[in-house]
Amino acid sequence: MPIVDPTQTSPVPQVPATGGVVATQPKYKGVTVDTEYVSSSALMTHIEGSSWTVNYYSQVLGADSALAGQNVNRNTIYQQYKLIQGLELKVTSPLTSVQDQETKAFSIVGTANLYPCIIPNEGDMFLADIGDGREGIFRITLSERKAIFKDTSHTIEYILIDYSTPERIGDLNMKVIDTLVFVRDFLKHGQNPLLQVEDVKIINELQGYYGELIARYFKSFLSNEYKTLIIPGQEIPIYDHFLVKTVMSIFTTYDCPEIQNVRILNIDDDDIMKSTTIWDMLKAKDRKMHKFCIRQAGLVSTKDFIRDPMMEGIYHTGVKYVVYPLDPMLSVDYGMKHKEKAIAIQTLIDTPSQVTNLNDLLGGNGLSGLTLNEVQPINKVLIDDYYIFSQAFYDREPTGLSMLEVCTNEYLDDKAPNMANLLTLCSTAHAWNRLENFYYIPILLILIKASIHSL
Amino acid sequence: MPKLFMPVPEVEESATRPVVLGIVRDLIELTGIPADTIISYPGDIEKVKQPGSANQQEAGVNNMSFGNKLSIVVDEQYEMERLLSTAVYYPENLFIFRDDRIETSIKPVYSSADMSINFKYRTNDKVAAMRWRDTIRARVAMMWDMRQHTAEYHYLIPPEFLVILQELHRMREAVDGYDETFEHWFKTNSTNNLTQLTTLAGTHASYGIVEKQLRIVGVFDFDGVPEAGSKEDEGDTWTISFSYKFKYDKPIGCAMFYPLMVHNQLVDQKYRPNPLVDIPDVAENTPHNCPLSVSAFSAFEKTNNPVSTMPGIAIPSFDEFFPNSIPTNTVRVFTALVDIDPTDPALLLSLKKLGSISIKPVVLDFLIGEVPFMFKDGGSIFTLNLYRDHDLLDKTHLSIDANLDIRATVPLSLRNYYHIRFGLNVDLTLIQQSALDRLRNNAAAAIAILSALDQSLVTNGLLPNMLGNSNLNYISRIDMMNAINAMNKQIITKGNRQQGYQMFTVESLVIKSFLKNN
């Protein structure tokens, strides 16, 4: 009989159950010190020093790599850089130049602080203007961490190596394996300020559209007479309370000064007007609200609202109709207090686009990459009696969605936004019909904002 | 055949640091240093990187002054004893690229490096330090203080070589090619250790060779045990210093060999060696524009020429042609690298048109009469041979007509290169009597040939006298015999026939029209 019996398994060692005891409950956020880490780098936007924008070449290092300054003769695979364009240094002691009297050689040094988004190392290089319109190449000679915390800034000292000669610049750029752009605004908003070049290009484009769309929106739809946003192209003035309320809550006078002229009209006597709509879901970015949103809407005469002049109700504003939910979720009080309102026979009517030039619609790259037969940029608001979006959107069907609806779904489901689709929508928006402009542009603006913040 | 040495582009990151860190990690394991000990091996900047700034490092970590740490300073010396015996061109190292079809090869060049790693080992307390020291003490007792290591490193193939290879490949494919891409040709003819290295972004692909050196013996540089060490800072850490020595062959460069002629095309001027700079032997043999004393010294030098130096003239002048064998008892007048004319592939050369040189008219006249005898053994004082690459071909492969045009009798491949060797028999006792008689009966040519073969015949007054009249001139049988005996005596006194032949520089048989490379 063998001493060791391979068929018999060894006894499993008994491990005492620890039960996962932790000192503090994870959800409780009191004053007790615990080891949970909250990044505070977003708060470190105010760093001492005056701004100096440079192109920074940060060494890409492995765990065993040694630091080295730019060695022009070193092969690229042994010296790689990450280029950060437009990095802002916070200069604490400006460049001081000393000429050695024996050799007549200049030594130009300075000191600066860095934002916490980057860890500098001795040997990193940067290109910067040295004052007389010429560019110089600097090398980091000292990198000092300012605190032991996870989020900390660094102080660097640097020395001028040379004017930026084509040989040195060519060598540096050849050794760049990744190019990032420093966007200070992102730092202020607690986002990673180092962005890919392509992303920066998209952001600039989206930001341009954002300003343009919002200015055009208020110019087109703000009624001077009613001092609110009025649905365009209708024979009588119609008011969409849900849209106006949303527009007022997400845009500020920084975005567009005209917004101060917009009034929210009083329809507060009817609880149904407090229903959850698609706008609430978009504002909260909460997919769970989908089930509770009103789906269909019609029009109700303002005569059905309170007529007491003291209350300045909508009846007294001159607006004739209000967009009204057809399938509201009624509160317990409602049945007791209110009688049901009559839905008007009147419906919204389609309005043609103000831009009638087909070339304008097709020109440029507005429709490039867009397969017209498959996905329409937008569906008509009046495609069915569902509120704004089509039935396919409300029923969460995989087909029949417009590009805007697909983008909205991506946004609600927290998926990476499809920038190309967003840009297509932005560039074609001016040619949409007026009713579509009225409803879809605020949604598009919400999507633009979210996609910029998602980078 | 051009030979070229180029240093490898980078050794520090590709060889020195990987080898040193590999051995340090061996030692950490062998001597029981905790695996999480920080290794501090700063480069020339002498500062280590900020924690968290390297790719594999966790962010938000800081170094403290009181943990386990191994600081390294490396001292590298070249081993002087081996400096002169470093194999650059001569055979020693294995090829990393070799294509015998076009006689192209690359091999590495190593230089012995004497490495000394100076350690400063900081333990987090004295107990750990003493325990480690005791471990070493026990291991020394067990003869474990000498270890064998394996060094792993790589080096890049010098980019200049790849440029030359690409040019050779282009020429190889241009005429009678194999329809093979450069990558395929390069990879199939390279060592299995060939690899491609890139940046982290996958750009700048470079070809490199990965190597492993086995059995590198390393030894601790202390007597018995390392010193006890001392407490050095405010904490409880303990620091012990010791050093470790080893030697390895560090790759410093690569040597490349390639032919002048690839598939019947001469390589471009910029890939040819400069004879006056790159071929020392040729430079010595052609003392132009130099003071008299140098010429005199050069003449003296010629008597001590190494065996490998060939007398005679190379056409073109930058051609370093060293055949595998030569016909016995002959000396080269010239060798000519021939290119094959596609319109007349058999015609190789005309002895009347040799470019930068021409055979003396008296000799040329005599040569016409020798044509029928030239390919018979000992049939003529002249010999004519054809070489394919470095190999001597049979005499039947050549023919020569009365116009002195040399033709090949068999079809020649465009993928090989060919040389014509025109030589003289040195030992005239070995040629047929009828050949000697013909020479004797053409006194002007005989005197030119004999005086070219052996200058000392002139100085010793042994050059035969010309007899007869202007129509018929000849030299006497006895004069001829005296001259032949004098020459043979010289060869015999040299002891070695081959060395004896080196004296015979037959360059005066030809007239050089100009001294340029072509």
C-alpha cells in the first residue's frame, strides 16, 4: 500500500469566517474619519503662480526605466513621450538668466507649480515662448511633490537647453506616442483636463453649435407678446408648460440673456400639469422614470383653467390652448377636487421649415455618413399623438427610432455618445421644420452638454 | 567584398539595464531578500522617478525612508586583456543574417564588460539585516557564494544595415529575381532570435535580436560575509553595503559583409568602400603623391606583406577579390569583375580594352600568338581563368580569340558574379619547352615580362640580352636559364612558395591610364 493515497484529498483548512466587519458603514457619511477616498483634485484649481502655457513632453516610463532628458541620438523605442499641448504652468519664479563670464554661456532657469493632473519627472521637456518671440526647449531639473496625499501638485524647476532647433523639435515629435490637450475648463468642472486631440476638436465643434442653437432658439420662439415660448406656426397661441419649465431650469442667462424675458405661465390649479414627462426623465437622466412618463398629449383650452384674475392664471394671458397629457397618472386628490377637462378637437399643425433651400440642407458635410434610407435624423413631432417622440421610443422598440431618439437612448442608458450622430443632428438642425426645431433643439442641447461632460 | 562595422543604436536600455536588473533579481531570490524590496537603480540623472509616474505603478503611492530598499550603483569597465582580441570581422560569432546566394551576412560584435554592482541594502530593522547576513554566512560555507546567471537582453540591428539590405534586395529582385518581398527575404534568412520592437503606440518598428547569455559567473566581492553594516537614519533601519561582480559579452555593434556585384549589377557608389580608407592593404600598395622616404619604406613593406594581400591589379580598384583558390605557381596581373551584357551574354572581356589600365603593346603583340596555348597546362606563360563568386571554374568554360576577346563557353547565371583572372606562371621551369621557346623568340616581350616579374634581375644584371636584328630578335637559351634560376632561387630562399610569389609584383606589365576608382 502506498504511503500517499492520491485518491484521498487533503482536508480543507478551516478558515474562520470574518464576516466582513468594517469600521464604518459605507453609506454613512458623518464626521468619523475613515479610509474612504474622495478625490479632491477637482478642488485644486487654484494653484499659486502666474499662468504660462507650454507644450509639455512627459516621459513614458516602465517600472525599470531610468529617467533621461532628451537624447537626440537615442532610438525612439527607448525614449517615448506623451505630448500635452497647452499645459498651463503656474510660474512662481520667472525665468532668470545668468551669463557665465568665462564661457559666455547663458543659464536660464525658473520654477513653477503644476496642476495635479500630471506627475512631472526630471528629464521631462517642454517647449515655450521665451519672451522675444522665439521658442525655447526646457528640461525639468527638479520635481518635488508638495504633499503626501493622493491628490497633490508638484513643483518643478527647469532650465533652458536651447532655442527650439528643427533637429530637437523633430526628434521630440518623432518620439511622441500619444498627444493630449490640456483643457483648463475641464479641470474647473472636476473632469480630467487631459483630452485626446480628436475629442478637443469635437468639443470645440459642439460648443460652437451649442451657442448658435441656443441663440437661434430664443430668437425664433420667444414671443414678445406673451413673454413666453409659444409653439410656432399655429393659428392660435398654444403653450407647452412642460417644455418651458424645462428650458427655464436647464439654461441660464450665461447661455442666452433673452431667457430672462421668459415667463412660466400659471397653470398650477391643475395637478395633472405636474405629471412626469419625458423632460423630467431627461433632466434627471433617470431611465427608471420612463415607465411613469406621460406618453400621449393633446390640447386643452385655457378656459378650463382657473379664471380668478387675482391668480394671474393662464386664462388671462391670451394663450388659447395648453398642451395637456392624455394619459396622466392621477393623484388621490384629483378625482375628488377636479372634474375632467375636455380635450380640444384642435391639434397641432405641421409647419414648414424656414430654410427652404435644398442645397443648404445637403451642402457641406451635414449629411455625410448618414444613411438616409435607414435612419432619419428626426421623426416628425406629429408622426403620432405621442408626446414629442414617437411611439417606438416610448415602447422601447429597437427599430423605427430616429437618430435623435437613438442618441437620447444612449444618453439615458449612460452609453458613450455617438459624436458623429450628434454633429450630424447639429449641422442639419437649421433645416428642420419649425415645430421640430421648437421641441428637439432643447433635447439636442441637453445631449450636447452631457456628451461634453462625458469625455 | 565590402565589410562594414556599425555600432548598435543603443546599449544602455537594451542590454546593460536588463542584464543588471536580471542579476539583481536573481540575487534577491537567491539570498532571501524580501520580494517587495524596492530596487533603486537611477540612470545618469541620478534621481529616481516620482512614484506613480511609471506605467505599471499604482497612482497615489509615496516612497518612505524606512522600508526595505536595495540601492544599486553599477561600475562598468572594459576588460583590457580582451580588447585587442575582440572579433569584429574574423569568424567567431554566429551570424544573425546570412544569404549565401548573394554572399551577404551580418554578425554581432561583442566586447567583454567587467561589471561590478555596488549594493546598499536597507532593511526595515536590524534583525532582518542580521538574519540575511547569517544566511549568506551559511551559504558561503556551502560554497554558494558563486552563482551562475542567465542574462537576457536585446540589441537593435543598425538601421544603416537595413538600408543596405533593402538596396541589395532591390538589386536582387531587379535582375533574374526570386519574386520575394523584403520582409520575407529578411526574415527567412535571419536568426530565429529576430524580433520586432515598437513603441507603446505600436509605431517606429525596429528589428532587434533577442539573446540569452548562459553561465555568467558572478561572485560576491567580500571575504566570507558582508560587513555588519550600520544604522543610518532616524528610524530603525539597518544598511549593509556589498558588491557583486560578473563579466558578460556586451553587444556593441554589428559587422556586415556584402558583395560588390548583385545579380549582374554593381552596387551604387555610396555602398562601395573607399579603397584608400577602408582597405588598409590596398592603401599601402598604392603610395601616390607621397614623399620619397614613404615610397622607399613602402617598397620595404611589400616584402613583408601578409599572405592575404594579393599582388596585381583589381579592376575595378575597389574590388577586394580573394578567391578560394588560384592556379599553382601563378601570380595575378589583374582580376576583373565582369558584368554580363544581356545582348551578348558570352562576351566577358577584351584584353585590349581594360578600362583604366592597358597591357603594354609589346606584351599584347606576343599575347596574340599565345592564344591557342593559353588553356593548356603549362602551355603558355600566361594563364587565364574564370571564377564564379569565389570559386575557380574549369578552363573549358572560357575561350579567347585572336582579337583577344574572352568569351564564356557555357551560359552564365545572372544571379552570380564572375571574375576573370589574368596571370603569369612564375616558375618557368614548369611550363612546356615550346612555350619557353616562343617567349625566347620574342625578346622584347620576354624582357618586359621577366623584368616585371622580378625587379632584382635588372639590378643584378641577370636580365637576358636581346640578340638578332630588328626583324628577328631573340634571347639565348643560357640567358633565359640564368634568369629562371635566379628567380627560383629567390622563391626557395623565402622558404615558402606562396610567400615567395608575393615578391612578384607584375604591375609594370600594365600601363595605368588614370588613378581614379573606375
